[in-house]
Amino acid sequence: MHLQVVALLLCFHQFVLKSIMEFIDVLFPINLGPLTYRCPLHLIDRAIPGMLVSAPLKKKITKGLILGRSTCPATNEIKDIIEIHGESPLIGEPLLQLLDWMADYYLASKGLVLKNMLPGEAFIRVKPRKGSSRQKIHPDISLLDVDEKILSGIKASISEKEYRTFLIHAPTSSHELSCLMKIVEWHKGVIILVPEIAHINHIVPVIRELAGERLCILHGRLSKGRRSEAIEKILSGEGNIVLGTRSAIFAPLKSVSMIAVMHEHNSSYKQEDGLRYNGRDIAVMRGYLEKSTVVLSSICPSIESFYNAKRGKYTLIRPDISVKRPRIKIVDLRHEKRLGPNLSKTVIDASAACIKKDERAMFLINRRGYSMLQCRDCSHIETCQKCNIPLIFHKEDKSLRCHYCGSISTVSDICRRCSSFSIELIGGGTQRIEEDIKKLLGIEPVRLDSDKIRKKVELEGIHEMIRAEAIIIGTKLLTKRIFETGEFAMAAVLNTDMNLHLPDFRSTEKTYHELLSVSEKIRSDGKLFIQTWMPQNYLFRFIKNYDYSGFCDEELARRKKMSYPPYSKLAIITFKGRDYDDEKVRGVVKRMADLEILGPSLSFSKKGQKEYTLLLKTPSKKKLHSAVMEFLKMFEGYKDLKVSVAIDP
């Protein structure tokens, strides 16, 4: 009887304790969901969602965020939180809602989303080193006069603190920046996204002139100290204009009046590793949750944004400005005399004319190295044994390199397939073009590609290098680093077809974007030469006349016919490892109705590991998510298999 009374008293004591205790859910920046902890009575009043907290995790004290109060857990093995830091939440309710939405939409754990939202310096502060935090910047930018009437709707939306998304289809990048500066001028709580760090350095002088010390810069290459300093400035309210790359969309501003996404078409807004989100899409969702205005802008908006504007989901702003542009000439390589693997007589003659006038020319080819090796007898092209893609010959050190996994091998005298000695160089990369131009034009060109420019200091000096030389040869790196317009009298894109042949339903759209970007580097009275073996492709009909609206209509019609975005939702599931079961996958595929599944296709990772990829396609977001969840559940617990998912690839 005595033991029963003791037991009853213990149960009553536990009940009383639980009734006066508070439990909270804490989220850590690791690939886990929230965990439940006890909150001591003296900390209950400060246990607000978004607060920074220290709590035991495994055998360490780790910092995380409070998500909210929790129900009484069934288990008694609940640990206490150690401390709640600060007087106000690290992130507010809209960012917490965004975290929930991203976890649901991208089918990811909330901890992984938090890890992508906030850098480590948000949890553990780092003191910046002494010295100037200012970066080297490019020369002054001249802003253009903008008719403020076309921006009145945006300004009204900001003043009324309502959610709306605007799409500015600017005639030039200068107009795009000038429009944005007119809007940002007097506002607080602004996030400005740009696709590349180089863009930040380019426009910093203009924005700093408007914002002064209110400007905070966020990007992945900041030192830990500088990033920590920027976050503290934002949290204190001193910094209320944030300029940065993709991840700056998560800047913990207390109040957001406007979010601007410049060059919104750029693929750099997509994160390709880990949580594969699109910064542009997150900007629109954060604007919705913050009840703020979103301004997307570009000289060639993405097909998805153009479609949303046609449907009335976005408000389209297209300044009625007549702009003189360089003439575009499509060079048909089927009927052209060629003076090298990638050089037509038309392009060389135009270059010679530029040199005679002391003018400057630019050559672009999206292939580094010198050329590829092919056997004349069996047509075999030397490929990487790990990745199964063509190896590129580099003449400087006489090596064969894989531009995918980075492996380097020596050049063989015989063909690996048929043992023939008839090995020849075919095609041409930047090194081959450099050599051919030297011979044909009698001038020393400057080659700018990632093989040539590797150091940060060299990248910073690229503008001085470009201005000093008459002939420049480069890859995409070159166009990403040149921002001033009218730098060249002519440009020639030498291997356009390579981009069009990429296994990507957006390849034609991306090629248009790149060509239009190149055209901006040329004087208005200059010329852009586009070499191709397939001039009948619809892209060239539209790019020749700068008819981007017509191109978008044509592209939308083609995508609708094939049921590609924006007319469907896509997911890519990638399986890496030895436990991949093709029969099991095909069994699941057969059970799924109203869902198109392409694959699995086999490829190789940069480490030479086999990858199997499935593409899922359906008009229904709900069906897409259900199908992905079934695949993830099916392969749960496989030891030697890593499954990753990309929603809206």
C-alpha cells in the first residue's frame, strides 16, 4: 500500500511539473527537422519564434532558432535549453513562413532550409579584421533619364505597402539600372539581387551614392568577419538597403518595402547543389509574405516571367524607347569559306577592317583549350574514361584535359579504339582561335578564359586588360566580366550551335540571352556576327531583328506542344551509388498515372561516380510532389545510395 501511494505521488508530481513547464521546438542549421526542448521558467517570456537559442545537441551545445511552442512530448527524455540570446528575434514571422514554404515546396528538411537561409555568422559572430572593407570598383556609370510616369505604379505599390510583382522589360542594361535607381532613391528596407559578384562591384558606386552607409553587401566570397559585420548592421536597423547575390534574398531585414531582381533571366539565380532553389522565385514568395513590392527586370526576361506577365500575374512595364543597336549578321557556315576550324572568311575580313581603323573586336567561343583529338580511320574521339565526354587538347603543356572532372592525361600517338596512328586535331577552342588569328591577322590577341585567368587579382584587372588590346578572345567568363556598353566595334560568336545542342529544353532561350548580352558590348553602329551551321533555326529569325516578344511567343507555343514549363511542373530525381535498382524504379513508374516520366538516363558525376536521372513531368504540382515522395520513401534506408531532388530544374 505504501509503495502505491509513493507511485501515485510521483505521477502527480510529474503531472504538476509538466503542467507548469513549457516546451519549445528548436531548429538547427543541419539536415534535420525541429527538435523539442524544455524551456526553464525564467526564460519562458523570451521564448519567441525566431529567437536565437543555445541547446544541447548530441554532445555539444549548439545554436539554433526557436520555431514556436510545442505540445507536451510523450517521452521524459527531454533536455533543457541553455540560453536565449538577444532581445529580439533573429528572423521575423515572414521569414519563418518562407522557411516553412521552402521546406514544403522543395521537399527538404527545415534544418537544411535554415542552413541555406542564414550563414554560420548569424549564429556565431566573427570579428572582422582591421582594414578597409571597401572593394575595388569599376569606373563611373552614367545613369539615363527615365520617364517617371512608367514607374508610377511601382512607387504607388511601395507606398501602399501591398504585394505586387512588376516585370520591367528594359531596352538596355543601362535603362534597367537607371529605372531601378529611380525607384530605390528614397526607400528603406530594400533588397537588390544581382546574379554575379562581379555585378555587385560594377553597380556599388551608384547605389552607395544613394544609400551611403545604409548599404550592406552580402555574397558568398565575403570574409566571415565582413559577413558577420553586415548581418549585425542589418539586425540593428542601420543597414536597410541590401545588395547581394542569390542568398541575399534571406537578409534578416525587419521590414521589407521592395525586392528587386536584376537580370532576372540569369541562370545564376538557381542553386545547383544542396537545396536547389531559385533566388528569383524565392524573391517573389518573400515579397508576397512581406506584403512588399517585387520588381523583376531584364533586357530579355525569362520565358516563365514573360508568361506570368501575359497572364496578368505580373504587371509588365516596357519603356517605349527607340534604341539604336548594332547590326546582326547570321553567317551560314554551310556556304562560307573557312580559314580555320571556327573562323569564316566573313569574320576575318571584318576583323581586318577593324584593325585598319584602330577599332576593337571580340571573339567568343564556349570551349577552352586548343582542340579535340580524332582518329581519321575509325572517327573515334578521345574521351574521359570517367565522364565519357570529349577530352580537350591543351597545346601549352601538350596535355589532354577533361573540363568536367578536371583529370589530366598525356597525348597518345595511337587510337585507343583501332590502334591507328592517324590521329588529327579537330575543332578549335580558345587556344586554337588565338593561334589562327595571330597567323591570319598578324596581330597578337589577348585570350581571356579560366585557363588564363585564375587569380583574383587577375580578375580584378580584367577591365584594364580589355581596354588596352585590339583583339580579345574569350569564353562566357569574358562576357560576365564586361559591363560597359559600346566597348567593341564588332564581335563574333563562333560556335553558337554548341549551346543550341545542349540537352536542355531551355537551350534556345539561354542562347538568345547570351547573344543579346554580347550585342550590348558592341557600339550601336557596330556589327555582331553569329556563325552557325543551322541558320534555319527559329532563334536566328528573331535575334536578327531584336524581336524578343516574337521569340517568346514562338518559344511558348513550342513548349506548350511538348508540355514543358510554364505549362507543366518538373522534378529531376538523381540516384548516386551502387544500390540503384532499375527494376524497382520501373515498377514504381508503371503505377503512376497522369505523370510523364523520362529516363532513367545514365551520366557520370565530377568524381566519376555513376548517376541515374529521372525527369518527372505533370501539370499538377500536387501529383508531382506525391510522385517524388513515393520515390524518396522507396529508397529510404539504402546504405550505398544517395537520392537528390530538384524541383523546377
